[in-house]
Amino acid sequence: MLVVPKASATAVVRDRTGEPVVLLTGELPSALTPSGVDELLNLAAAVLGAEELELFRRCLAALRCGERLRETRIEMDGAVLTIYRS
């Protein structure tokens, strides 16, 4: 697990099945500036394999273009968690 407080990526982790999970802060796609994407990819490279990193890169590009991935939104006490799946 890699945790980076106050960065655009809060954490890059693997769930119990080994699937990579990237926790992001901010509103998407507006938070995905070119420098923000570069930062995310650099952080994710510490945890993800080459194929996973390429899939993550494609997902970020899709989100930046406004494409919708499979999405689940959970709201609790005013905080919103959005889960995007490839």
C-alpha cells in the first residue's frame, strides 16, 4: 500500500482479491489536470504492475475525456465516494 496525504491520490492499494484500487480526492474529471495525471501515474507505479499501470492510464484518459466507466456512488453524511471500475 502507498498512502500519500494531501496528494491527488490518497492511496494505491490492493483489495483482498489482489485487485488494485486507487483512491482519489477531488471532483473528476476536473481534478485530472495533466500534472495531476502525471503525479497519479508516478504514485501508482510504486504499486501497480506494467499491465495494471497501462490499464490505469487508459481509465484516467477516459475519465479526462468525460467518458463514463462503470460507476457506483455512495453518500454518507454529505461525503460522496464514487467507485469507477474498468
